[in-house]
Amino acid sequence: MSWILYFIYLLLLVWFIWKWRFFDSPGIERKWLVALFLAKIAGGFALFFIYSFYYPSADGDIFHYFDDGLVIHNVLFQNPADYLKIMTSIGASSPDLMPYYDTCNFWLKRFDYGLPNDNHIVIRANALMCLLSMGNFHIHNMFFGFLAFVGLWGIYKSFARQLSHKRTLLLIVVFCFPSVWLWTSGALKESILIFAFGLLVYNFRSLIDKPSAGNIIGVVVCLFLLMQSKFYVLMAALPAFAAMVWIRRRPKKAFVKFLAAHAAIFAAAWLSKFITGVDLFDVICWKQHDFMMMVQSVQAGSTIDLPVLDNGLASIVANSPRAFLTSLLRPTVFEHGSAAMMVAGIENVLILCVLAAGLFYLKPQNLANHDVWYSLSFIVILFVLIGLTTPVLGALVRYKVPALPFIGIMLLTAASDERLQPVDKWIAGRLK
């Protein structure tokens, strides 16, 4: 019965893609959007088999989040008041709820940095989906994949007008990096992250161009989701968002304002310890130390050596160039390890090839385009944060997923329309 329900939901989601005006875009036929969504469904099954047969059950967080969602879902029938507390976070820290949390795998974390526990949002999402899924894990996978698909489409729509002569290439660089396809296709944090971040970019840019109540609500909701999930991704994007607003309102001396916005955000991050009591730079150091301790305790594979961050901001600045290169280049195809690492290494070669192609098609005048600056800012800051704190190559591959579409967007923006338009038309012709 649950599989009949699965196919009913699948048809409904395809119908939404076919009919929802949000998916309107000149030059992109709906059949290709449906094909991309079905590719994400395939990615969800790929994740299921990877976690079922490749990773040990102890490391199968995709299943643990699902199991924890079932635990919270069952609270609804045991004590509806407790269920509402857990799902709304209102009174969720009550000691009376600890027996439920102790039953879960990932609700409680060993380490606390004064930031929201990002396990909670994916567990709550699974608990909500249990109301519709009859306990079928693959329905959850499909729903998560659809959320990520919507977020990726939000990123595409944010830049489609500016890249109107490169729409097909834009669609490819947003959706078709292997890591983006795989790690945002199932019941993982990355799917919620891409949903929230993609729609934040879309609503924020729309709000700047033409403010509306819908865009304001969209920005607020997406900010809340990001603060509850991957807070560091929001922090990596914040300087670019601040610069975007400032430059849009006062276009003169744009590059000076771009640099000043970054300086102001970093100064605010340093001053946060005096205002909130949370030193964000110390949090980065703690995150690295705790991640290293966790890796040692579970003897995780594919570990890498990181320079130890030991004195806050100074140590972070000194090690940032190495951290950026680690995120950009690793794993390499020469890394000893698994087939999964080999695939990730091949993807990094693909990224380097895309960068080389971007230089070949580069139009120097386009480097003044503000979207090049914003994309580069987000990529560099996110790669540095990941490279500083992540001593496991498998986690590194997943964590840098949000930046990959923006590598393509940055290069398309900087490339010559005259030289790339024939390439775009040729690809579009092959797809018809």
C-alpha cells in the first residue's frame, strides 16, 4: 500500500512541476524540468543503496534521522502536548521530554557551541513527513529531493534573466554537478539546506529588484531555516548579501563598497563576543577540535591532517589559504581510499576543467559584473570555513555542495556572451 502511495505522490509532484508558475522560464521546457526531478529521484535511490551497502550501519545518518523522525512521530499518539512542544521548540528543553530524546540517535549532540542543533530540523522534517508516508523511507527521500529541487530552481531563476543567452548552460551548472545531484537527493541536511538557501537567494534578489510581501516572508522563513540548519552557510553568504543591498542602493564606487561590506561583517563577527557572549571565531576553533576528537573516537576513514587552530582569529587568518585549497582540490584522484573518493576526485578534476574553460571564454570587461564578486565571496568564505574545520574527506565533499552551482554561475557571468551563446544553442538543440 505504501508503494502505491509513493507513486501517487510522485505523480502529484510531477504535476506541480508541470503546472506551478514558479517553474516558468523562457527557453526551458517543462519536460526537462521533469527529467531533472526524476534524476533526483534516481539520486535518492542511489543514496539508499550507498548507505545500505557501502557505509556501516553506525554511520548511516540518513536512516538514523528517519528513525528519529519515527520516534518523534509516535509521541503524537502517546502525548500530543509533548509532541507539540518538540515540534514547535516551545518548551522543547523540558526535562520531561528527555526519555523521548534518549530514544533517538541524533537528537542530542555531544558538543554545544551556543548555536541551534542542526540535527533537530531534519528530524522534525521526517516526523512531519511520517503523517503522509505510512513509514515508507523512500517517500521521505522523494520529499526531501523535491525540496532540494525547488531550491536549485530558485538559484537558477535568480540568475536566468542576467544570463539569458546562457540559460541551458546555467541549468546544467546549477543541477548537474555530481555532488549536488547526489547529496541533495535524499533525507539529509543538505536537501533542506539547498531548499532554504536557494529560495533565500531567489527571494532576496527579487526583494531588492521589486519588494513585495511574498518576498519578505520568503526571506524571513528561509533565514529561520538556515539558522536552524547550516548556520555557517548563512554566515558565508552574509557579506555578499550586505554588499548587494548597499551597491544596489548606491551604485557608485561599487568595489569599495563591496570590500567595506566585508570588513563591516567581519568586524561585527569579532564584536559578537561582547554583544551575545558567543565568539564566532572561537566557535570555528572549537568546531575543528571537536570534529577531530569525534573522528578519532569512531576511527573514521578518509581522514586528513588539518593545522590545529589554537588562538582564534589569528590562527584562522593564517590557515585560510590552505583551507581554501583543501576544499577546492580534495579529494584528488590520487587519494588512497574508496571508489566514492575516486568519484569525488574525478568531480574535482571536472571543477578544475570548468575553471580552465572559464578562463578560455573569459571576457575581461565582465569581471566588473557584481554577480562575479558576490559568487566569488560566497565560494571563498564557505571553502575556507569548511577547509578549516572538516578533517574527513567524505564530509568535505558534502559540505561544499552549496558552493558548486555558484562556481558555474561565476564563470558563466564572466564569460563572453558572443562566444558562449553558440555553445548554449548547440546544447539546447541537442536536448529538443
